[in-house]
Amino acid sequence: MELIAQGRSADVYEVERGRVLRRYRSDIDAGLEARVMLHLEERGFPVPHVFDADGTDLVMERVDGGTLFEALLHEPGQYRRYGRLLGELHERLHRLDAPAWLGSVSAGQVGGADISGTDGARGLDGGYVARRVIVHRDLHPQNVILSERGPVVIDWTDVGAGTAAMDTAITVILTLGAELEAPAEVVERIEPFRALFVDAYLETCGADPRDGLDEAIAFRALNPSNTATEAAWLRASAPRCLDSYFLEPRAV
């Protein structure tokens, strides 16, 4: 097998023409991810086709094309078009109700911690009425491939059931606070466009991330792949990261 890509938690190999193997380095069961991807494909959402899942291994369709992040690197002036595209994908995902078998704890979540206690709206009897949609919880420009058939969303490790508000807040956190793995000169060129990209994303994402920001910060704080810089940004900057995008006070 030929190693063709490496992420923070998994390696990707080409196993045969048109197929790749994604292998987690830690003890993560790829079965849930595979099941969700097949569920999404059946409903017309753009994901790679899954052929097989066994333990930490996931065999799926190879999708050729650059990522949305790479497109932004080459054309930072197109931040508005690309930001709106990411928002449109997210809004489209959140139209899909979470199936009953999909819980709020993802396969990749540390220790199986469930932080979804506020994942709903208060009903007339004072209890919580769940607003369960399928949430990616790691959607950012590097997890969208611009293929010949259109944008395809990858890396569903953190998929679960939750709120659109929390999911969109995670995307804002990742876009603004992730430590970019690119040469210094590239980072310097794209850095001014991060906030502008988020502004365009918020125009089309279809949710108010302020309603899910606290939960999003708590979820991201559990991620073992956070760098020291990212962890510090989460503590210091994430709680106020949406303030400049909204002129009106948050509805309560």
C-alpha cells in the first residue's frame, strides 16, 4: 500500500485504483463513521462512497481534487465565494434529522464524554425537547474536497447528533483558531482572510453559532490533537470570537 496522506489522527493509503484505506492510529472504531456516511450518501449528501469498515480501518472511494483550504491558499481574494460555499454545505447537512441510532458521543471523542446536556430546546413541561440533526463537528476548509462532481465532505470521525448552532460554532472556532500547517509565508498571506471567510460563511450556514458556542468550546477542548497554541486560543479567544460578527445582542 502507498501512503498518500496523513492527518493528525489517521493515515490514508491507496489500496487499489479508485479506493483508499483510512487507518486510525488510535483505537477508534470506524464502523459508526461508515454507517453515517452511507446514510448521508443515500440522502444525496456529498460524501465518499464507503466499501468496507473493520476496526480502525475504513475503505472508501478515492475522491480526486484539491481541498477548499488549498483553493483559498491559491485564491485568497475568493474568500467570499469559498466561505459561502462552506456555509451552504453546512446548512444542507443540518436539514437532515439525526437517525435514532446516532448518539451525541462520537467514536473519536475522548473517553466517551457526553457534553450534550444543553443539546435541545426547553419544552412546555420544563424538560428538554431534543433538536437532533446530523452534525459533523470538524467541518473546515481542509475537510472539503473540490472534485469534478462538486464539493465532497470528508473526515466524519466526530460525527454525531446535536444542534446546528453547536456545529456551526465549531466551524468558526476551527477556522479562526486552528494552527495552520503550512509554510510561514503562506500563513502570513492567508491570515488576514480568516475573519472575512467566516463572515461569508455565516451568511449561508443557516444557524446562529452563538447559541452553541459554549458547548462547541467544551467539545473542542476535549480533542487530543489540539496544539498548545490552539488550546491557548480556545481558553483566551474562543469565548469572544463571535462578538465582532453580530451587532445585535444575542437572543435569550
